[in-house]
Amino acid sequence: MANIKSAKKRILVINKKSARNRRIKSHLKAILKNFDAAIASGDMDTAKEKLTLAEKKLMQAAAKHTIHKNAASRKVSRLTKRFNKAQ
């Protein structure tokens, strides 16, 4: 346990940031799972909606430094390729 006041504050700040990052990442996983389900069922209209939502959320996560911007771009690229291949 930290004794110094600034170290105690850092612990609180890190806990808040970790909770936010966990929430964002689990939300991203759910969105990607929904996209996968739409592709698997062959529903291209829903898949297109899910793709745009996934792209938006991935870029927002990258902007907040939850994930790296190149990782977000790579995931968007792979999702788009899968969507185009499924069409």
C-alpha cells in the first residue's frame, strides 16, 4: 500500500482508467461478435450496419488510447475484407 499522497492518487486514477479500458474492450468484443454472427447468418444488411458501428467504435477506442491506432486500422481492414468476401 502506498504511503505518499501522490502515489495514493495515482492508484485511484489507474483504477479508473483500467475500469474504463476494460469496459471499452468488452464492448468492442461484443460488437465484433455481433458482426461475426451477421456474417455467419448471411444477413448482409445487418452486417453492413455492424461493420460501420465496429469501425466507429474501434477508431474511438484508438483515439482514447485504449488500443493502438494501427491495431484499430488493421482490425477495420480485416473486417472490411471479410465483409466484401462474404458479399
